[in-house]
Amino acid sequence: MAAKDKIHEAVKNALIKDGWTITADPLPIEFEELHLFVDLEAEQTLEAARQGQVIAVEIKSFLSRSAVHDLYLALGQYDVYRAFLERSGK
């Protein structure tokens, strides 16, 4: 499991203050023999619809010398996580 980003707790607290319930910290994703971890999973109940909304949150700071490189890495990670979540039925 990767180390938490420097702003992990701040993002988590912001989600909680906005009415989200953290349901996984981290959120494990398993597909076949591969095991990945998204930083957070959060759930929010929507009163009008009486249905819950669930999100997976990957936290990034973009602190390296190249913000473009950080963006490329984040987009690649997003694509991988999205594909695994779809395949795992989440």
C-alpha cells in the first residue's frame, strides 16, 4: 500500500464536513491477481432521492518539479482505477 499524500487528512476532513461518510480508507480494488488501493471511498445520502451516492477519491498534490509529469501520472492512474472499478462491479 502506498504512502498517504500530504493533504490526505485535509481532503478527508473536507469531505466529512460536506456531509460525506468515509466508507473505506483506503478502498481496495481487486481484479484477478492484481490488488490496488484508491485513497478514499465516500458515501453521501441524497435526501430528495433517498438514494446514496458513492465516490472513489484519489488524492494528488502535484508537488514534483513538473506539474505536467504529475498530470500524466494522475491521468494514467485514473484510467487504470476506472477500468478496474468497472470490471470489479463497483
